[in-house]
Amino acid sequence: MYTWRDFWITVITIAVVMGALQLTCAYLILLERKIAAWVQDRIGPNRAGPRGLFQPIADGLKFLFKEDIIPSHVDKVFYLLAPAVAAGTATLAFAVVPFGPTSADPGEYQFVIAPRLDIGILFTFSITSLAVYGIILGGWSSNDKYSMLGALRSSAQLISYEIPLGLSVLGVILFTGSLNLERAIQQQIEGGWNILYQPLAFLIFLVGVLAECNRLPFDLPEAEQELVGGYHTEYGALKFGLFFLGEYTHMITTSFLLATLFFGGWHVPWLQGWIDGLGFGAVIIKLGVFVLKASFFIVFYMLLRWTLPRFRFDQLMGLAWKVLIPLALVNLVCVMIVEESIRANGLSHAWRWSLLPISLVIVGASAMAAAKLPRRPAQVSLAVPARFETVPRG
Amino acid sequence: MPIAATDVRWVEEPKLGILDEFYLPAIVQGLGTTMRHMFSRKITVQFPEERPTDVERDFSKLPPTYRGVHRLNRDEVGRVKCVACYMCATACPAHCIDIVAAPSPWPDREKYPETFVIDELRCIYCGMCEEACPVDAIELTSLYDLTGFSREEMMFDKEKLLSVFDETVKAGTDPIRTHSGRLSVASELAEQGT
């Protein structure tokens, strides 16, 4: 039963969430710059406001008031469409992702724009994949080599990571028995976080999500060092800002997804009963816990950026197709077997715990197999100056 | 100099063990390095408020090899060391040194610079002039905050360059290359020849 009240609640939620999302994106850019600086033993932006806290406002104003240049050699329609697609799809994907306390039953207020959408995960995946169109359109219509290469890399990346990403999440869906994200949280509250059952699926999902967000080590379409910014080389002013907005929104979406699918959403183990009794306080605490979990992943992305070197795109494809897809498939088959045996034999759900050792065995076995496999040239010799002592491996 | 065969060692690519094939330990190790740097001491010098020379932190002092404003060195008796050989002007890739030579009033050398002008705005501070100088007369000091209100002001003439020498000697910020107070080998040979 959809009433006018529901309609207005949705409109207000959209307005508030859009505002919050853009503000968060702005401050994530500041955080990114700060972390980049700290990792490089620098201080980072500290001139605009106390400790540089007004820097995002200055950046935003700069984006707004810069001259809006459209190079003469671009395909105007697609050139203008691309940033809109990038930012639009990113924000659209956030619609079904819970960011605060939700319940699987109708009634109370849900901290998600489109609550109880039964195709939740499917919707997110299909829309986030569309974001690549923004990149490809931008790269193609810019009509220059760097952008084009960025766009091509992006399409190569897409066909690499999407399959393991989808396969890894299937195991979780089998547990939940639904694509509904609120139900995924509910199921984890009852049965324990999915990370404990399927650490392998989590790892694959994490790698896929890093590629999906174009974050290092998979930021092939951008690659500042090789492609001078890749697909957004020709963009300036607010159009570039929109690409940025899309990218950071993507990070937020995937962080909340990670927290939702594998870390129990707003669930706090052992304290849940106490928190539920707090009334309105419970809402605040759950919101805080959820945001905390998501921001942990965002900070993790940023730290990873300064830790790992960029993959070549054939390496990414090799990793995805030769390692992640087989691992995800094996993982999925194991989950299917365990679930089906539980259902067929009427066993208790505690038997799901058998997936934890199975995951570990799969990871161990694959590492062992990789160590046994012959490398391309069996041994490679390098000439080094004699004065350099090679560091003994330990 | 070609590399001798004894200078080369051949190393084999190390075989990856099972732990290495996990990749995860290496990533965790890398994250550890990242985290260590995140909380380590910052080396930024907040320039207008702090200066690299007056911060107590040792590592932020300018190195003595820093290439800043030029100076023209004086010898023991306070004369300009320069012998107006034009080697610095020839070596200069930016063509910023302008010398007018004149017969030397002193018996120990043939020429001396009547005027010696460096366009500090044109200079790229590469240090090739001091490398070219046979008598160690021109040097780059560690003065880094060079500013002015006009282009003319930034044309440093002989007096200005000599005063930079006086200032840096007084401040004790001699460049590391200085053989202070002694003319170099080339000028001594000329002395012996007469």
C-alpha cells in the first residue's frame, strides 16, 4: 500500500541523502589528500580553515566557477553526456544500499532510499556496471589518445572483474535466500557475519570492488602516471567534478555494500540486545556503527592506494580469469553443497560453519598449486653490479 | 668506463614459496609500511612561518650543496678572484652571465672583470658556472629566498655579487665547495710563470 506519506518520506530522504552524499564526497577528497600526505611524511592541505577543514568548500567553488571549456575536437553530445552518466549511475546505485538501521518488515522508518527492494543486489550490480559507460563515453568522445586508452582499459577491466564479483556474492545470496539487502543484514544478525563463513568470497568481492571503483591497484582507466588522468584528460571545471563525485560515491556505495554483505550491516555482536532496548538511541548507535564499518573500508581503500603498485591490464585479466573466477566457482559449489545437504538432511544451520575450514583449505590448496606450477621462463637471471649485495630472502 | 666482468654478478629470480603465493602476507607487510609512515614525523617546513634554516630539526636544514644565489669570491687581500676568462659565461646554458674584461691593475693576472652581471631571473641555477670556473671565483650559495620588485633589481652586478660573498662569509654559510682564502691551482701557476 503506497500512500502520499510514503512518497513525501522518499522525496525528503532523497534530498537529505543526496546532500549528505555530496558533502561526504567532498570531505572524502580532503581525507584522501590528507592520507596521501601523511603516508608521504607530509602534512597535507592546511591553509583553508583550521587544519584545512574548509578545503573541500574551496575545491567545490573552484570547480563551480572555473571556465567551462569544451575542446573543439570532441563529440559534443557524448562529451557532455559522459559526466552525467558517471555521476548519475553512481548516485542511482546508492538508492538500494542501506546506510543505517533497517528492518526486513514494513512499518518503521528505513535508512535506505528504496526500502525492501527485492532485487537489491542485482539492482546495485547492474547500475554500477553502467557507470563504466560514463568512462567509455568520456574517453571515446574526448577524441584524444590518452582518453581513448583509458576508456579501452576500462572496458578490458570490466570484463575481468565483473564475473568474479558476481560469483563471489552468489554464495552470500544462497545463505540469505533473497537479493534483498535488508534481509541479508537480518540473516547475519541471526546467524553470524558472513565474513566468518565465507572469508574467501569476501576477499574476491573486495578485489572485485577495488576494480569496480577504479581504485589502485586497479585504477587502469585513470593511471595519472601513464595516461595523464586517462578518460578525464579533456574534462575541466564542473564536468571533471562530476566524474570525481561519481567515483567517490562509488566508493561509499561499495563500502556500505561490503559492510552489508559481509560484516552484518549495523549489527554489533553481543551488544545487540542492549542496543535494541535504547529506543531512539538505538537508531543513532546503529547508524554510527554502520557508518563506522563503511568508513573503515574507505580508509582501507585509501591506504591500499599507497601500498600496492598498479596492475597492468593483462595482469588484471590474468588475476581475474585464472585465479578469481576458479576460486569463486569452487567457493560457490562448496556453499551449494553445504546448503543443499543441510536442507536435504534437515540438519541445523550450525553446519554452515563447515564452510570456514573449507574456505581456508581452498585458499591453501590454491596457493600450494600456484607454488608447484611452472613459471613462464622457469628461472630468470639478472645482471647486477657486484657492489650491490642482494638481500637474502627470509 | 666500461663495466668489467668482475663487477657483474648474476642473480637468479627467487622462487616463491607457499607463503609468497598467498600474496596476502606481502600485502599486509606493505600496509604495515604505509601505516608506519602515516604516523611518522612529518618533514614539511611551513615556509613563510618556518624557515628551513631556522628550524631546529636537523634534517630540514638546507644542504650545503644547495644551489641558490651566486657570489663572487674574494682572495686573501679582498680583491675579486675572477680573472675574466669567460668560461662561466660560455658554460652557462641560459646565457645569463655578462662579463666585460679589462686589463688587470694587479701584476698576478692579465685580466679582471670590469663589470660582471648575472641576470638572476634568467639563471636556472644549474651550477655549471662554478664547475667551469678555473679559479673558483664564482659559487652558488645556499641563499634561497631571492625576491625583488623589478627586473632591473635582479640583475646582480659585481659589487652586489661580492657583497653576497661578504654576507655569506660573515653568516658562516659558505658553500661546501669553498677553498676559502686561497686562489686555486690555475691562478697559482700563472703566478709562477711571471
